Amino acid sequence: MSKQRQTQVSKFLSLVLRHQPQKIGIALDENGWVDVTTLLDALAKNRFAVTREELKVVVANCDKKRFSFSEDLARIRANQGHSVEVELGYQPVKPPDVLYHGTPEKFIESIRRGGLLKGQRHHVHLSPDAETATKVGSRRGRPVVLQINSAAMHQEGILFYVSDNGVWLTDHVPVKFLQFPREE
């Protein structure tokens, strides 16, 4: 399976497993899972045929580990980033003292006013290291990496979760917990 094909399948799976399952006529259960056979049949009916083996390759090779299979490989779901209503079942956990958020430069002024907001998604996504945050922020322009005082947030009772692929999740990061890079 070519890298280009993997990317194409991954992007389409992100669309249907995170945002628009109805686009191919499937429904996610309350925890975001869908039967693999149901998914593959729906993809084929919508002229985007994917084999079970291709699906396994995409799940295994996705650098961001966006998807997970159930233990028996019968179901699949996106690990986070949903705009549709799902309950992923993550339990609150104590975060590391510092987390990071990468964002395009064009959003910095808005973030300075209101902090990090989840918008259409279920949570704000945070990275465990600046390198990952830089990659995330560079997807839509020049990246800016913000440092989050997650220890102080946790002390104030703000909840954190960690997804299966290591992305840290929270509902909101108020401005007082953000450290912006120095302007040059």
C-alpha cells in the first residue's frame, strides 16, 4: 500500500469516524465505535473501497495513531477529535507539569483574549512535547508553540484526560495558564 493511498484512506476515515459518519450511511455507537464489516461495506458502496488489510495497515502506520481497533479487531473508532457526540470513556488523570499546544500564528491574538477553546470538538488537544506541538501547529501556517502550566490547572481542579494515542485533552485552557513565546 503506497504512502499516498495510506494518507488518502486515513483522511477519509478521519472524516467519517470523527465528523460525518452519515456521509457513508453509518452510525457510531455512543463510544464512537463502528463494526469493521459495516464500515468496509459502507465505504465500498460509496465508491471508496478499502480492504480489511488496508484498514489494518492504516491503523498500524498512522503516525498520529488516530484510530484504534477493539481487542477482537471487530470494531474501529477514532481516538479523539470528534465533532459528533461520543463518549470515549477516558478517565481523568493527573497531567505532566507542562503540556504544549501548537497553533498557526494567525490564531494567537484570539488565544491571548480567550485562552484555548475546544470549538466544535469535544476537547482542547495538547501535546506532551514541543516537537509534536510544532508539527500540529504547522498544518495550517507558521506554527506558534504555547506552553501550558498543566500542573497549576490540575491543582485548580481542571480535569485532564489522555487518549489512546497520547494526546492530552481538556475542556478549556484559560489565558492565565498559557505561556506565549517572546516576540522577536
